[in-house]
Amino acid sequence: MIAEEISSKNWNLYEDMIPREYARPALKGDYQALGVRILHRPCGAVVWKEPEDEEYGTLFSLYVAPEARRLGVGTELLRRMLEKTRAKNIPGLLFTYVFEGDRMGLSPFFDKYKVTMETETCPLGSVTIKEVLEAMVKKNIKESKADGIKLSDLRKQDYAVVDKWIYEHIHERLADYMTNGSWGYMSIKDGKVKTALLFSMEFVGTINLSFAFAAQGSEAKLPELMALAVSNLVRDYPADTVIEMLLVNEQSKKLYEGLFGDAPYEIDVVRGAVA
């Protein structure tokens, strides 16, 4: 079993094992990435980010090919990763992952390490772009009433406000978030974020609405921001593209339930730290 750093020289061997949103920062060296090969065959990869101002880093992705599971690949990836973080006196890495379907839980790999974990069951909504547009028409929600903008169109004077907000809520810097290929919409007033919707695409054909936020007193404006976001999405994606909404807070739950009713699925979200 050989562990190696993943770079542009061997990227083609591991690119299918790393989610798209982490590909560019991993190639640039903003994120760290390790791969494991058995008999010259790639069989796993791990991606993490070292801390900047904060104390802990972030573990983004740990993947082991199905045919290589239970061979110690995941344990080896974690061992090599922790060797590197400990050498730099990094106290640990925070992680969040979804345990769904045949996705592997990380807990089997953590038996040998000091890990804290907690699991929360969250509703998962799933609708198409077409269904969102139909709900907007039915409820007379108009994008023209939204006062938000796309993050890529952010005004310079708002950059510091949004950067701080992004870091407080999802523990990423705005530049990193945008570099990952993620995007979002926000409304900002008096130097504060009033409403926000954050999107990403981990798998081709499925858009993730990963975070919805409304400051107190701004909840009624969130559906209008959704209308603005979807009116832009339909220009770039087919109407049957699926939007998955992980309803991790009250704002996201109210947004989904107000448009579509009860979420059809429930999944387990695991959060923790490995040191």
C-alpha cells in the first residue's frame, strides 16, 4: 500500500475520488490531498484544509473505492493525514458528512483515533427546477421583489461583510467558497446579511441548496430570494435538474415547507472532530 500526495502530476488517477467542489483548491495547493494505491491501482483519497486564523482545520472528503474497502485504506489515509497535521501542531480537523444510502460512514476508520462525533437527523427535500418555478407561480412569489444579488456580482464595499458571514456560518472564506465552484445569493442591508441561499454541485445533474438563512424579521423575503436564484438557474440547467435541500435549520425548513409541504426524506448528518 503506497500513500502519495495528489498533485497535477497524478491528478488523473484520483479525480473520480474527489468531489468536484474540492478539485480546484486541491490542485492549486489551497487544500491538501493524499491518495493511496494498492498494486499501482488508486483506491482512495482524502482532502483537508489546514487552519488559517482558526484553531482547527477541516476534513472535507474521505473516499475509499468499494472494491478496496475493509483493506485498511481508510485507516492508512487518516494515519498519513494526521501525521502531517500533527507535524504542524494542528490540534485537529473538523468534519461534517451525510450518511445516506450506500455511502460509507467514517466511524469505522475512527476506532484508533481520538474522535468526537454527534449525529443529527435532518429532513431532505428534493424537487426539480420546474417544480420550484411552478410553486413560485402558484404562490405568486416574484423574483422582481427580491433585493438580493449573486455572490459573483458582489459589490466591493460588501465583500468584507459577506466574507465574515460565510466564515461564521460555514467555516470557509468567501474566496475559497467561490473557488470551489459553489455559488449563492444574498441580500445585504445596513452592513448586515439579511437573507442568503448557498448552492453547490457535488454530482453532475444534482444541485445542492446547502444553506438557507434569514435574519430575524427577514423570513418573508427568503422565498423571493429563492425565486431570483431559480430564475437564474433555469438559464444554465435543464428544467428537470434536481435541487436537493438539506434542511439543517428552521429557515430552510420553513422555506421548503412553505413551497412544497413536508420533506419526503430524512438523512443522518454526522459532525465531529478528529485529532
